[in-house]
Amino acid sequence: MRVLAVLSLALCFFAPVALATGDKKEKPTLTFHMEVDKSEGSKFVFPQTISGQERYFSTSSDLGTLDLEAIQPFPAEDGVSYGATIKFTQRGTGRLSAVSGGNIGRLLLVFINGRLINALRVDQMINDGTIVVWSGISQQDIATLDQIAPRIGETPKDWKKRLKSQ
């Protein structure tokens, strides 16, 4: 009988926790992964086919959601998807400068919520903290990005107000 009472008490404490974990929404993510050499090891790289050629990228992101300051979506030239100008925080700007400067000629993959959006070729060191993804972003991706950061030029107050109205 005592065991039954202890089990019942334990269920009272742990059942709400177990049920609550099922309701959590995953946080939206924006990540950037730099092309690396295959020799860096299978735990640290993943293959991705780009233009029919298998290339390898770092499993850990070089830049991410926490580095994002603001975005500005725009219709892409393909007439189907969107592009976006992405502005990084001061910390993100420093990271972008270091990553781009050391990897000129390599590709940088852009992912939103784990879905590949586009591959960008690094053609020069990026010091201004801004990159442009020219296409591949969906309307749903824009809604995801809106949850992460304000639009370029939008105040935090206006951003929160816009999110509430959507």
C-alpha cells in the first residue's frame, strides 16, 4: 500500500511535466555552415550536393540566430521565392568577417529551421555585417525570420507591435 501511495504521489509531480514537454514549440533557427575539407572528420562535416557536386560543410554553424540583428525580405528574381538582406549584430559582424576572410572561394550554406535555403559563394571578406540571400526563401520562412528579428530599420517596439498584429 505504501508503494502505491508513493507511485501515486510521483505521478502527480511528474505527469504535468511530461505532458508539458509535448506542447513546446521549437524555436525558429537561422544557421550558416561554411564549406570545409572532408578530412576534418565524419563527426564534424556533412555532405551536401551542390550543382551536382558533393561538397562538405561544418556540422556546427559558423553564424546563427543569436548573431542576427535584422532582416529585410524582398521578392526574388525567379518570381517564385523571396530573398533577404540579413544584418548581423556586432558580435555576428566580427564572426562573419573572420569566417568570410578565411574562406574566400568557398560556399556558405544558409538554413532556416534546418531546411537548406541557398548556397552563397564567399568572394570577399565581409566587414559590414550584411549578406544577401538572393532566392530560395518561402513566405513561411519569412514568417519564421520575423519571429527571430525585426526588419531593417524597425524599432524593437514596432517589431513587437507588428508581431502581435499578425
